[in-house]
Amino acid sequence: MADTSLGRKNMIVLSCLSMSVISIIIIFSTNVWIYSVLKFLIGFCRSSISTCCLVLLTEKVSTEWRFTMGIIEFVFFASGYMFLSSIAYANGNSPWKYLYLWISVPAIIYSF
């Protein structure tokens, strides 16, 4: 869909927004099957973000910097995952549903 009229930037925003909305919906899941389906949808949306970001980065730089920019992109993704564990640690005494709120509301604001 990123190569159609939607475009890569819009695809990133749409994927981030849909991931965040699904993360808020996951709070209301009633059993493990609904939770699993929603987590699958989040993973599906997440895959398009990394692909579109990588393509956008490599298109904007010269050929000698493409490898370095690809590595830098994944350093930021890894840093985000490490930061997520610190948010989970700070959320240690709260229910797991609050963690989903803490990580999805800022992403919704970022998408707009």
C-alpha cells in the first residue's frame, strides 16, 4: 500500500495510528483469544512501519550512507524497545492495562 497513492509517509502515520488505537482497544479484551488477535494486528501494523522508514531513509541519502542510515534506524528502534522496559518497570505496581495507555496515547498524539 505504501507504493500506491497512499505513500510511505502516510502509511507510517496510518500504521502508527492504527497500532495505537488497537492498543487502546486491547485494554477491553475479555479473553486471551481476543487479546491474541489484537496483538497479531498490532504486529501486522508494526511491520509496515519499519519497512517504510527504512525505504524513506535510504531514498534520501546517497549510496555511501545507505548502510549507515539503515543501522541508525534500527538503533533507534532498539532504543525504543529498551525505553519500553523502563516504562514497564515504572508501571510495576499498576495493572497491565495502564501500560498500554502509557504507550499508546503519546503515539496517537504523535500521529496527529
